Amino acid sequence: MLIIQDNPTRRIKYGLFNFEIDSSWIEALEYKNKDNLHFKSYQEFQEKPVQIVPISQINYKIRKDGTPIFKDGENDEKMSLTAKERVLNILAGFENNEKIRPIFLYRQANVDECVNLFECYAGCHRLHCSIIYGFKMIPAVIWPKKDLFA
């Protein structure tokens, strides 16, 4: 039996986040750990404490250079992976409750120190996969902007 899917992508909306993902990438998810508020991570990473940050405090930016949210790239072991492989590896880590590297954030420009609004420097796939999975928080290392852009 041939099934034609009219919409091969699924639109994901959470707070200011609004993006699409190929539906076939997430159709096999079991959401085993969806009751958790965030994925399992380390307590320290690169000698910095890992903090749990509400995703709602992270600014959603569309890349000005047209780079897609989900793109091909290397994993931690320097293996080249397709965007789909990267997403599926992250989601499998969520499902299997594996420790996953935190994302890197820095404080948003022109924001008072007491306001927690952040920009994502590294971990775009983990951030968006966390939203897809239903997490409300994310493990993060918060860096001074000058240390990331030096």
C-alpha cells in the first residue's frame, strides 16, 4: 500500500522557537524520558560548572547566512555525519538517558546582568532536539562573551 504524506516536515513551535524538521526523522521516537525536564549531562564541562537553564531564556535567532538549523557536520569523534544522523544520535541519547555534552551560552548583548537572556554559541542541534523531545530546560555552560569571541 502506497502512502503519500502531504507534509514531509513537522513545524515545531515553543516560545519564540519556530522551526521545521523532517517528519521521518522523529516518527520512531518513543519519548521514554519525556517526563524529565532536561537531558542527562555532566556536572562540570571544560572545568566550568554546568547549569540547568530554561529554554525560554535562550534567544531564538535565525541564521543570517541562510545556514539551516540542522546541517551536516562532525561529531565529538570528528566523524562526518549527515544532519539526519546528527539529530538521530542526539535523540537516541535522550531515549537511552546517556550523558550528553551541555550547550554553550553567553549573555545576550545589551541586557542587564540580573536578566538571564542568553545566546547559543555551540549546541544548536542539542537545543533544537531538546525542544522536539519536549524538554523545558537544558544543561549549559555559560561563558563570558569575550572568552568565546576572542
